[in-house]
Amino acid sequence: MPMVDRPAFLDFEKPIADLEKKIEELNATAEKSGAKGVRTEVAKLRQKANQALADLYQNLDPWRRTQVARHPDRPHFKDYVDELIGDYVELAGDRKFGEDAAILGGMGRFRGRRVVVLGHEKGRTTPQRLKHNFGMARPEGYRKAVRLMDMADKFGLSVLTFVDTAGAYPGLDAEARGQAEAIARATERCLTLGVPMVSVITGEGGSGGAVAIAAANHVLMLENSVYSVISPEGAASILYRSADRAKDAATAMKITAQDLLGFGVIDGIIAEPLGGAHRARANAIKAVGDAVEKALYQLEGLDADGLRAQRADRFYRIGRSLADLPSSADGAPKAG
Amino acid sequence: MNSWIDRLRPGINKLLQKRETPDNLWVKDPDSGEMLYRVDLENSQWVTPSGRHMRIGPELRFRYLFDGESWLAIDTPKVVEDPLKFKDDKRYVDRLKEARAKTGRDDAMAIGYGKIGGSHAVALVQDFNFMGGSLGMAAGEAFIKAAQEALDRKCPLICFTAAGGARMQEGILSLMQMPRTTLAIDQLRRAGLPYIVVLTDPTTGGVTASYAMLGDIHIAEPGALIGFAGQRVIEQTIRQKLPPGFQRSEYLLEHGMVDIVVDRRELKATLARVIGLLKA
């Protein structure tokens, strides 16, 4: 996989961009003149740029994290599959209406295990983005996911999902064909699986469109990913009557991996390379692979009922774990 | 996600709030603007002469539903309040306080147990008047509890949905109510107990995309707004006007998402028949 030579800089990364530009110019001079002094200067600047990047990324606010989570150079579903899945066979269609490339899926081998892999693909180039509808699925995407999960259950393959969507597609056609029902059924299918399921929020975890393929035994988030009930822009336009206050909404809604770990909504955070996953994709993907492997290992030994019970317990506990009350309070159902 | 719907028809909400005042003998018809005699409306279960099904709360739902207008009210579980310490123009805790004062209930869900045409059932009603019926931790726990009551009593669960969607003020914890309520429905399925959804105006967002669309039977009241995405968002996305009747009950019936559209005054008889047929 080609490395990103010149990452697209985000607005808040301007100081880094300026330093990088200076380094480039100096490098060009050094090549011409061959002067040693220039090279020392470049090394100094390089160190300065790295330090600035580290400082900047150490304390990203929720809105900046949202921008990183949406960065076009961030690893996408196809990158994860290329790097992590062997013998990959992509599968298409929901067998009901059509094929939706906003959610891709297939089967293959992940570090020795047979798996079904599912995830949103946003695409990078304009034609790709259009083909994948920017990662916003229609009902067919969710119904394809259900079909592949059925197959995983039938043949005993583990399910891995990579979540990266702004949300389900808000279109007339999607509504006409039962977007809500499709999402509900996909969520239900995740929860009833008798095989291990591990989900990673790799970029944006946008509302129902995300949870539909993320109701897993083990849910992980990349360090700079976000997961929320509504996009910051959407929340801002409702709460403040202005999409411009997305930053405030992002902060108020507590959408970062660090927040969600605190709430007990996710099971772990996968650290990203310095300056975000888009700056060293291969490293980020490997870290994701390692975390997924570890999660699958932890689920070993659970049979189908055990896996369903673990999943039920995991989700029933969310929210209750924030109270002092034991989780069995109020006569609520136990997992099983 | 309640406020955009609140803005759609603020008049109705105001009317429903005021309905306890004795001097409010007349109610304005939201369609024709005519004044309707309150007693007539009450006798027609808040269906206007033109057939509009006005929004009603849990008390009336239970009254219209259960035999002898009698039921056992079941408490809804307490949850951790305001885990996000959420604040926009107003603090979430203050919004909760206001909603509680306005409705006299803790949160958006009410649970009742009684007989419908002689068969026992647990009913769960979402109150749109409480922050737009929004699905938060309290509503999610209430749903789970209602399912457990149905399991314990070996009877069907009927859920009357009415909500703008998930409660933004609880962030990701509100989104998590989608899988949580889905789990409870799965428990009913495995126990062989019917889960019936009655979709009322409005049912949108995360509520539609979870427990509102997972029933064995989907019944909708006429003219109810039912959908996933908001209409304004859809119009902005596709840059065209939406067809008349889009996302209404009749549209969903035509598109295969609901089984029956039933007049409120026929609802109890329909539910009784359905339950009678499903129970072993």
C-alpha cells in the first residue's frame, strides 16, 4: 500500500503545514547547493515539526477529532481488507433489491481465522465517492450485512466490522424501501449471532447507520474516531439552530473514544500513529489488526449461547454501570 | 431530536397541555381551523370530524385500550440522570424538570397491564409531550422492564410509539438504547410471546430504526408521520420536494412496512382480535 507522501492538511494543522513547506524548500536548496549547513537546518526543522505535531495531537478537542476522523487519507475499509484479510472474496447484493457499495462485505482469512468482514466504504476519488455514496448506506447495504451475517452464523465464521459512516443515507428511495426496518434488522442480527463479532469504529460512527453493524461482542474505537447519536452539525442545527456551532455540539455530546470508554460503551481504544492514522496508514492498520486479534482471542471458549449472553450482558450493562445500583436492579432481564 | 417536530405543530402541543383547564371547552381543528366541541372530541377519542388523529398521552391510551378502562400502572425504572452534564441554551436537567412539571411523569414512557378483549397484555406508551417522546436511558429501561413484565406474565407486549427519535442530550447513551431494546424484543421472540407495535404520530429517527420496526405485527394510526430521516434533511439531500403523503401511515402500508392502518376507534377491537389469534 502506498504511503501518503503529502497528507492533506486540516485547517488546524496550518503550523505543521508551514513547517513542512519550509522543510521542502530547504531540501530543494540543499539538493542544489549540497551545503551541509542546510541539511542540519532541515534536521532541526524536522524535529520541530514532529514535536509540534505531537503537541497538537496530544490534546485534540472533540471537533478537531471529528475532522481527523473524517480525513480523506484515513485508512478505509478496502485498506483494512487489503492489509489484514487473506483469500478475500467480496460478496455483493441483498438478494431483495440491489447492491449497495456503501457497505462492502465478503469473507476471507484473518490471521488464521475464517471471517466475514463488513464495513462502510466512503471512497477517496470523486468517482469512488459517488460509487460508494460517501459511505452512506441505503436499506440494501444493511440487508446485505444481514445476509452475510446469516452466512457467518451458518458456517461458523467470525464477524468483523469496520464502521465509518456519517450515517444512513437520508434519501427518498431509502425511506421508500424501509431504511428504518433495515437498520433495526441489522442491529438485531448482530445481537443474535452465535459466532464471535468484533467491531471497530475506524472513522465516523454515525448514529443508527453505524450501530446497525456495531452491536458486537467487543467494540473498539481508533483513538481519533468519533461515535455519536447525531452528527455535530445535525445536533447544532437542532440545538442551536445553526450548523456553525458544530464545535459546541461535538463537545456537549461527548463523542470521542476517550468519552465512550468512560461511559462503558466501548471496550478499548486503539492508539494511532503520531499525527493520526492518515499519516502512517500501514501502522494504524496493523494496530487495528492486533487489537481485533486480541478481542477474538478473549472471546474464545464461548459457545453460541455464551456469545449471545455476553453480548446481551454487555449492552444491558451500558448505562446501568454508571449508577451505584447493581446491574440487576429494577428487575430488568438478565442476559441469556 | 424533538424540537423540530415541536416546531411543526406547536398548536397541538399547546392544546393538549391546556386540556385540563375547565374553561377550555373548544378546541381548534388543526386542519380546518373550525372550533370543535371538546366533549365531542373526547367521545371520538380525539379524532377530528375530518379524521385527523390528534396526539394523545398514555392515560388516554390506556383508557381506550384496556377492558373496563382499568389497568395496573407499572413503575418505570430510575436511571442515572444527565450522565453527560449536557447543556445547550439550557441545561438538560432543567429541560427534564420542565417536562416533568408539564406531564407529571418521570420520563417519556408509561407501562400498563390489563385485559384487552379478555386477554392479558402489557402496554407501553411513549408520551410525545415529554421532550418529544425522545428515547433516552429512561425510555430504554422502561422498554426493557415492560418486556420483562410480559415475560413474567407470559403475555403479549404492545408498544405505542411516538417520538422524534433518540434523545440527543444523552448522546451515545441514547443511541445504545437501539440495541438494548432490540435485545428485549429478542427475549420475547424466544419466549414465543407476541410483540405488537402501534405506530402513532410521529415516530421517527432511532425509535423507528429499532423497536418500532421489529414487531410481529405493525399497526399504524391513520396519517401518522413515520420514517427514519427527517423530511427537511431529505429535501436538502435530494434537492427536490417530497411527494404528498410521504412518510405517512398510508405510504408505509403501500411500501410494505406496516400491516394495517387502523382508526383509533377500531384499535382496541383489532388488537383484541390479533392477540386472540396469536396466543396459543
